[in-house]
Amino acid sequence: MAKQDKETYDSYEKDVYDNPPAGPMGVHRGARSAASRAMPYVIVIIVALLAGLLFWGVYSGEINNLKMPWSSQESPTTSSAEKSKSGESKSKSQSDSASGNKADASNADSSTDSQQNDQNTDQNTDQNAEQNAEQADNATAQQVVNTGTEVRVVNATNITGYAQSKADVLVQAGYTSVSASNPTGNVPSQTVVWYQNETDKATAENVAQTLGISNVQQSDGLVTPIVVVLLD
């Protein structure tokens, strides 16, 4: 039989690799537990929750209040101190505002009192001015001698024509309305010049001075403004 030129598997000498052990051969992965299969989903859920919390904290600003383990322990104290300072500033501001309001109210009251005092002063000044003017008018009326005032000269003596002679003296002095007559009714005890109104006082005094009479009296119920009664 001819020798085969082609070498086959059987042409080589057998070694340990040509006798593999019985059973499956190659790399195999063992069966996985339920926990290991669910772990990826749990991780995904946890990451999604953390991402949602982070987004909510940033959007609402609550992340600034989040206290980390490495944050300084002095933060609460500092925050309390800042709140205390803020409260003191607010109280001081309110106190200053209240003081300002009181000062404004006090100034307003003072201004009102000042205006009232000014008004009272003006009223008193006006009243005093009116009174002074009235007194000045009265004084002027009293001091003015009116030679046109009606004067009656009464002769209560036994001398005939005595009243007429005195009337002539007054006419010569400038009086334009002088008359002489005899007494009717009661007569005074001494020579007198009577006047009825206060405005005739200056004229009555001038009549008395012209006739040399010192007794001048105010009297009611006279027939004429000024009456001269001549006695012995």
C-alpha cells in the first residue's frame, strides 16, 4: 500500500492537550442573583431622585440653607448676630421715625399755637387801635369848641338886661346862636354853666371862661345844649 503524502491529525503524536477533561469546556459565567440584576435599576432611580432634588433646591433657593458636614459651626451664630443687628437697625429706624413724627407733630402744634397767638395778638391790636381811635375821637370832640352850639343865657338876678349883656359878650366872642331869657321853675344856688352832652363840654368850658364863670356842670333835661344861669 502506498504511503499517504498528506499529514492528518492522526499523523501527530498524542500529548496532554489531546485528552481534555470530560464536561463543558471554555469560559462560563455563573448564574446571577435577583439583587444583582435589580441593582442597575435602583441606581438609576436614586440618581434620578438626587437630580430632581438638586434641581428643586436650585430653583427654590433652598440649597443655600443646606447645611453641609464641612460647613463652619459659626454660621448659626453669625446668622443670629446678623439678625440681631438687623433687628436693632430696624428698631432704631422705627425709633427715629417715631421721634421724627413726634418732632413734626410738636412743630405742627407749635406752629398752630404761634398762628393762634398771632391771630389773638392781631385781634387785640385791632381792638386796642379801635378803642384808642374812639377815645381820640371823643377827646377831639371834647376839645373842639363849637361856636355854633345853641347857648341860652338865663337872668336870675334883679338886674334888668343882665342876661342880654352877657349874651352880647358871647356873640362878640364868635358865638352865633345865643339867646337871653328869664328863669322858669327852680334856679340853682349859684351861677353855673350847664351842658347836656359830653361833646359840648369843651364849648361849655369856653363859655364859662368867656363870661368869667368857674362852675361848669353836666345836666340832663336841658332845653338847649348849653344853659348859663346868672345869679347875684
